[in-house]
Amino acid sequence: MTIEYAKLHGLGNDYLFIDTARHPIADPGALSRAMSHRHLGAGADGIILVMQGEDHPFRMRIFNADGSEAETCGNGIRCFAKYVYERGMTRATEFIIETLAGPNRVQLTVNNRRVVSVRSNMGAPKFDRSQIPMTGAPGQVLEEPLRLGDGREVKITCANIGNPHAVIFVEDATKVDLTDLGPKIENHPAFPERTNVEFVSVLDRDNIVMRIWERGSGITMASGSGSCGAALASMITGRVNRRVAVHLVYGILNVEWAEEGSVYQEGPATEVYCGLWPEEQ
């Protein structure tokens, strides 16, 4: 027996999609560890299960490369929308996808029956320490010193947009050694559920550059929720406007914090290939 899957990416953040109606998965964490391995597997930042929703047509479950389950994924949600639309699982260009973080409404831009971009409502952000979650006294975490295990100190600004994000402002995000600081902050005792870590350089009030160390996956080329977290941290510290272009390794993701409170991200989704995975592995 084999499992059919498709590899899609959002600006380089790549996932392997499996339709569980055709292939029920007993242990998705173990499967994600095997399939996601860059040398011994298909290679990806994780797997995404396409499932039937309880209150809406679709439900998304996402498992990181280390097998842990994430609440949501901004790039994954855009790829999910492309996957179900282009396979005829829906003809709607606006619908809701259920996630562990709650329902996510997506709007598709379609050209010749192909999805060229997706706008998704990531919901309202949370800034209180207990909502990140992060240990310590109640209140927002704004450029707060965090002492690492090796004695170094970084200043973090935190937000939760479906999952936790710790943002560090730097002069040049492209020159940060992610493998050095990333895991130290991700696994810091201050974050009981671990955290995603974003390094941000502000170009001007409409543009930022971001690099990310993702919780459970390590270095990735992009992150939708991470881009939202980076943009929100830049906004609440007064560095940028309420709509910004987030410059990533392979392109730009647009993030808007609307006056009504919701955060929207808009960008492309690309299918790379379809494959078969032997179940006995």
C-alpha cells in the first residue's frame, strides 16, 4: 500500500499534503518525521492533513518536521486552499478552514481555474503574556530582555496569532545565525509551549525583512503566521504602519492588521509535484 501526497509551498515554506478521506493516517506525528526528513524522506517542513470539518467543509491538521502538532500555519492555509480548489473538492472561492487555532476564512484569486494567490483571516492577535503563553507577570511583552542559558541577552516582543511568536529586532535579519539563537529561544523555559522565533529588520514604515526559526521545524524559508507575528511586533512598537510587506527569502507576503481587529495575510501558493509514499517505511 502507498500514500498519495502532493508537495506545495508558500514562498518556500513547503508541506506534504495528504487527503485523509483516501488515506487515513494512524500516527501523523511519526509519518511527518519520516516524510519530512530532507535526506531520508520526501523533504518538507512538515505534513498537512486534509480532513472533513465539523462545522465547515474542511479541517486542516499540521505536523511539524519533528512530529509535533501546530495550531495553525499561514503558508499552509494558503496551500490548503489551493489544494482543495484545484482538485475540485470545492468550487467556492471563499470558504472557511478549521484549525486548532479556530476557523480561518480564505479568499482565493483564481485565473484559468488556477489559484494564483490567497488572502486569509488569521483572526485577532493576542499580546498578553499569559496568552503567548509566557511565564511572568501579566502584561504585554515589548522589547523585554530575555537572558539565555549561555548568559547572552536578547530583547523580545511577543504575540500570539494562532501560535506563539517571539520577535527580535536586528540591524540585518539576513545575517543572523539562526542555528545559534533560534533553538535557545524556542526552548527557553519562559515559553511553556516553546515558541517560534523571528528576526526582523525594518526597512521603512511599509517594509520589513524577516528570517525565522520555526518551532518544531528549525530554519524555514518563510512562515505565514511568523510574518504576521513579525508585522504585529513591528506595529505595536510603533515601527511600521498597519499594512506591511514582509520580505522573505523567496518573495513577499503582505500583512494587514485591520481596524476591526483581524490580521490578514495575502500571498501565493505553489504546487511542486505529486508522489507516492510506501506505508511500510
